[in-house]
Amino acid sequence: MATAADLEKVFVTFGLQIVSEYDREEVQGELHNEAATLDERDLRDLAERCFQCEDVAERIMALKDSVFDRRGIPYAMRADEKAMLDNDELRLRNLQRDEAAELQKLHDSVISLIPTLPRFVAAVQYRLQNASDAIRYFDEVVDSPARNTSDAGQEPPEGQPTGIKIRGRYAAHIYESALAEYEATQALSSAGIQSSFPLDFPGDWLPVLTINSGGMGKVKIFARFNSHHTLVERIVQKDTLPRDEESFGFCTQWYGPPKDRVPLELWTHRLVFSKSNKIIDLAVLNPMVDPFQFYYRLYLAYAAHGDLCETMTRYWQQENDMQEYCRPPKGFVLYVFKALVEVALALREGDGIREVVHRDLKPDNILLDLPDDDSFPNYPEPKLTDFGLAILTKEDDRWNPSVFHGAGTRGYLPPEQLSFINSETGESCDEWKILSPCNVWGIGVVLHTLMHCTGLSAAEQPSYLPGETTEYKIDEEYVLWKYGADLVDLANRCMKYDPKDRPSLKDLEASVAALIAKDPEAAQAHGGMQDPADVVLVKADEYRIGMSLAQIFPPEEVAEKAAQIAEVAAQVAAAAAPADSGASSSCTPPGSPPK
């Protein structure tokens, strides 16, 4: 449940929207004072109304730029394009009226509070006036007979593709999936989020491994067995726990208004995992939130070969045992590079308006799955996981970077994720936005660790202070010899201190493709031909499909597990007996709500 501090933050955030940068600190203090005049119930009511207004405003944003861009294109639209635009304009008009209605409700609830809430009331009035102006503009300009007078059947000029970027913004259908997904989430949330599921679910889903992932969560691997006690399916259960009860309600951890919210970790992961097969799949698309025990649960696909950190450890151990250099093959390093660039492009696309910044790119969060038959089929497939620190933001996000500083793993923090103070003036400096270049920096640091086969510690974290280390740099002589100056230089450029000095993702994509094409061994590995000596030292799949109970559990536990599976099978058979003989049942993940 949101605390009074969280509600006050919503109140202040909404009230600051009419304030210039110069006045913000003073006005912020006034708004905090105004919030203090309200009891918690009134503050909660106002916060929920603010969230309702912001919800509609976000949905307007997703359509507005696209509609206005398409109105101004220099050629006449085809009939299908015109029909899509007309439909989107109608949706936009309805959304704008919804926003005005929500703002009017908020205005009506606070207008009598002008003596005690003058700043906040002024913010509401300003927003309401803007909404009214937008509706009036839409009615006057969009319905003008002077618009779209040219031939509607004319094709776009050659070189102007349809359905993709127009003047730097995405066309409307790019937003459709994000909007539909948001609306679906709202409907699911409105129906009520299931809660208080048992942490251990009995039945043919059995926990086979528990991984303590620190103080903020726990990860378990579950396996499902058939009646012959053969493993047929794997799934990963991740429980995320807050530091304390109060932090569970922080609005920065959630997406959407209080009563309809979903974990931001789930929301960002859902936005991007279908756009790249180099992001681990979500096994269940809806979260399970327990507001009483203060945790939420996600289900992820299982990755057969552990993570990149485990592979690096294997090389490091072999290097120490053999007392000679032992590093991953160049083809595999290029494959990881290529995969991470593909992932970063999907993150940058985000929801079409805002981009996703992962904020915790490191070898531990790069899983290795079974090979992809279409790309480097002899190497394990890299897949990004753990969106627990991911944010959804954009260039003009007024809270970026101030509220996003500091999160991440020491040793793997880019300059943008740290805040700096000028020691002489006491003012903030190097206040770069936390955007896509952060993901580029993360790619560089993952390559740094992979080429050296050693992780980075908090003690190695660059201080980014004058006279101190400001950049990581790959300069080991053996690494330069094994991987080549071009690849090493590209990785070093990713880790530049100033985001403007890092390569763009499009440049990276082209550069990595060129490096693969010109390296004979990498090109062969990409196509499926590989030198037997270039095998990657990966962790064996400990829970392979087809394994038996006896291969997974200690001998003293096998009989107990077999009895458990038999008992559940009997219960399922008994429950299905009265049903139609043609009916079938589907298995749900461990801890899922009953159907």
C-alpha cells in the first residue's frame, strides 16, 4: 500500500508541472507544505485523481505526435492510410476529452481549497486550460475543409517507406501494441490482482534449485515431471522483495495508477522481450503481487547454460590451472556483442515514445541458452535478463536524471548513473540524461569483462573525478592479439566517459556486422561451421528435458518426490472423471492462481 510519503510525492510531482527550472526548488517546498495540511485520506484521494489524469495524458502522448506528423506529410495518403489516420484522430479526440473530464473532476475537488492549496490549484487550472485549448484546436484545425485536399490515391514518393519512421517519429501502428497491452493490463488489474500465493507449490511442479539473489529477491528453478517421472518442462520463479515495507510502495517501482499498477520490472520486460529473441522470455505475462507479505512474483523462461559470469569463471579457472592464457573464442565474443546491440535497439524502441534503460548490464544478467539455429548455431545463445532496475524514460523527462541516479552494481556504473558535485561551487555538474548511451556503455563493460574473463569489483569502479580514473580501457597485450585492434577499439569507444563520444547503436550494428563478415572464423561460426577448438566452456544443462527424478534428486528424496507426483496425478484424474471425455487440462506454473 502506498505510504503518505509516496502520496505526497505524487501530489508534488503533479503540482510542479507549471514551474520553471529556476523556481522549482522554492515551489517544491511550498507544495510539500501544502501536502502537510491534508490528512492521509484526502491526500490519497487527490493522488489517485492525479494518477487518473496522468494515465490519460500518457495515452494521448502515444498518439499525438504520430497523428500530427502524418497530417503534415508532403504527399497524399492512400485510402488505407487515410482511414487509419481518421480512426486515430477520433481516438485522440476522445482521449483529450477524457483528460479534460478527469481534470475537471480534480479541479472540482480542489477549487474550494484555494486558501490552503494555492500552488496545487494553480497547477490543476493550468492543466485544465491546456486540455481545453487542445480540444478547441483539434475541433478547429483537424476538421478544417482545407486539410488533405490532394489526391488520396497518390502513392508515396519513391524512397519514402510507409508504416515506419516519419520525420524521426514512429507512425501510429507502432504504438498499437503498447496501447493494447496497457489497456489489457488495466482490464486485468481492474478485475483484481491475485495475491497471497504459497511460495512452494506442491504437485508435478517441483523446486529443483533455489538461488539466493541477494537481499532484494529469491530465484527458484521449478521442473515439471510426467507420470513416468521424466522431466518435461522447466520454469524460473523470481520473487522480488523490498528493503522494507515502506519501499514496497515507492511509485518508482510501479507503472500505472495505484489501484491498477503493475511492477515496472514486469512492464519494461513485457515491452521489449517480444522484439528480440536475445531477451529472456516471460513465461507468464501477468504479475502476482502479495501486498501483505510485500513481494511480487514473476515467471521467466529457463536458460540451459547458466550465465556469462559462470562461463567467464570456467575460463579463469582453466587459465589458472594451465598457467597459460585461456579466453573465449573471438567468434563467441562477436556473437555476444551482436546480441547485446540487438537488445539495445529493442530497448531504445521501448513503447514508441519512451525508451527502456536497463541500468544493470553485467555478465551475471546475460544468460546463455540453447543455440539458435539461425545464428552461430554452435554457440550458446546470449539472452538479457533482470529488468529489476530498468526505467522507462525519454529525453524531456523532467525527473531524468535526478531520481534515477545511484541504482546499479558498483563496478558496472556508467558516468550518467552517478551524480557529481562541483567541489568549488557546490553545484551539480555533468548532469547527463540516463538514456540509450547508458546501454551502450553497459555493452562495452560486458565485453571488457568477457575479454579479460574477470568481473569488476566496487573497488575498480571509476570515480569519474578530476585527476582520477574516468574510463575503463581494454589494453592487455594478449587481448589485443587475440581479438584484434578493431574489436577492442570498438569496445573501448562504447565505454567513453562522455555519452556523445560513444558510437550510436546503428553504427555499432553496422560495425559488428562488418567485423563478423571480415573475420574468417567468425563468419564460419555465424554460418554453422566451426573449428572444434573454438568450443565455448559453458555450464552443462543440469535439468535437461528427459532426465529422471533419480538424476536430479538425492536417492533419499526420490521416493518422496515420486509419491508427491502420483498423489497430484490421482487428484487430477479424480477431478476430471465427471467431465467430458474429450476435455483436456493445461498445467499452470507453480504458485499460479487456481483456474
